[in-house]
Amino acid sequence: MNRPIVVSVIGPTAVGKTKLGIEIAKRFKGEVINADSMQFYQNFDIGSAKVTEDEAEGIPHHLIDHLKPYDEYSAADFKVDLKDCVNDISIREKLPVVVGGTGFYVHSALFDFQFSDVKRDSEFVKKALNDIENNGIDPYYEKLKQIDPKQASKIHPHNIRRVIRALEVYETSGQTLSEIEKDQTFDSPYKIILIGLNMDREVLYKRINQRVDDMIENGLLEEVKWLYETYGEGAQPMQGIGYKEWIPYFKGEYTKEEAIRLIKRNTRRFAKRQLTYYRNKIPDVEWYKVDPDNYWQTFEDIFENIEGKIKDLSNSKQ
């Protein structure tokens, strides 16, 4: 059986991935598979820039709102779900279009990234969370620095979920995350067309700042307040940018203006990290610099490129 053709659109937050993914799906009879980890969760809408019904323009979107806020979910789970979606869409003779900015999820799902030895250990996680609640995260982060300094350098010291996960992987598999990542190959069960969007940094940062302002105007504070009161700060998506910054505000630790400033700053930093990850980890990406005042010229170039690649890959016997 021939490998399915998959188009994947990557790039930093606020660069225009959602719009391009929809236009590709419209042009090539496709359906979108979401690869933004925040958009997996129900009710986390405004802060995750989740696509609206009007924005989708009738294009089916998969793996959006399929999780509840307390559900545990990993890149390994996403790999399985994406495969099911790709097979379903391909069988119906539609083009799977993977859109999203969570680089590790895209990397591990599209390429031959194996998770067979990385088992979950709920008892380890439970004990770690209890220890951190009583003694803070510093001892766990120091342990991570000792066993896997490379991974520790990529994780913020206060990112409890990622610190615990990195240590959990080591405890259950005997390998560090860095060792597991090093062993991966760029083989893939799919024929992949990788499209990367980028724009001038100053322009992108202005767009990020403006998008945060638009989110505030559209009710982000009210959304997060309801989520905080309903699920508390322990729900996994509450640690996402645009959500976690409000928790100290709700506790009276700083002002609304400070929360907004931190969301903008953290989002800009996240965009920079996204680009670094894509360039270091994901091969054969065709990058396009877009002008927000003239998207369509770039989009037309991308459509022409995709059309040619689909023809070549369709004729391939692999």
C-alpha cells in the first residue's frame, strides 16, 4: 500500500498557519488535522486562538476539542490519533493537512519517532506532584539537570509537567529524553510536504502583541476566570501561555496590566523557540516569508509548489 500524502504547515504563532491550512484544504480537497496542543482541549478557546466556525469556511477540522481539561495526553497519543485521522481522510480520497505550532508533536507524529519504551507511571507522577506541593520543584529540576542537562536547558525550571515527564521517562525507560530523541530517524510512514511560514521578526512581534489585545477585547479574561473557577490551576492546559499568567492576577499577586504584559512577552519568546525547534529538528521544510499585507502572493506560490509535489508523489511507487 502506498504511503499517504500529507501536507504539514508549521511556523511560529500568529504567522498565519490557520489561514493557509484552510486555503490549502479548499484548493486541494483536503481536511485539516490540528497539531496545536492547546486546541485539543474543550473550553480553552480564545487564549489558544482556536479556529472559529466562520474561519473554518466549512473545512472539516480534526483533533480540536477532543479532550477534557483533566485528560492526560502526550505526543505518543497524538501520534496514534494523527495516524487514524490521516488514514480516514486518505481513504475518502481527501488530502490530510496538518496545521499547528507544537513542534515536538509534529516532529514525533510525522516521522519515525518511537515511544514503545516510554511508558507512563502514574504512581511516580502522583508522588512527584505531592513532593513538589510540599517542597517545591527545585529538587526535581536539580535532579533533571544531573541526569539530562541537555533536556533541562530546554525546560523552564517552573514547568512542573515537563520536568516530571522528563524524569518519568528516565525512571521507566532507563533512557533520558535527549538519548531517545538522538536515536530517532527521519523515516516516515507518510509522503510529507512540509511548508514553513515566517515573517520579519518586528512585524511578527507586533502581530503577536495585537493578537493578545484582540483576545482581551474578545473576552480572554472572562474565559480564563471561568476555567480557573471550574477546573483550578491543576488542569494541564492551564499551564499554557495566555492562561497561566492570569493565575497570580487572580491571587492578587500582580495587576491585570502585568498579566497582559507577561502574555505578550511569553508569546514572543515562544515564537522564537518554535522557530529554533523547527530549524534544528524538522528536515526538508520549504520556508516562505510572508507579508501580512499581501498573503496571497505567497499563498499562490505555495499552492503551485504543492500541486507539483502532489503530482510527483502520486506517481511515486513508495
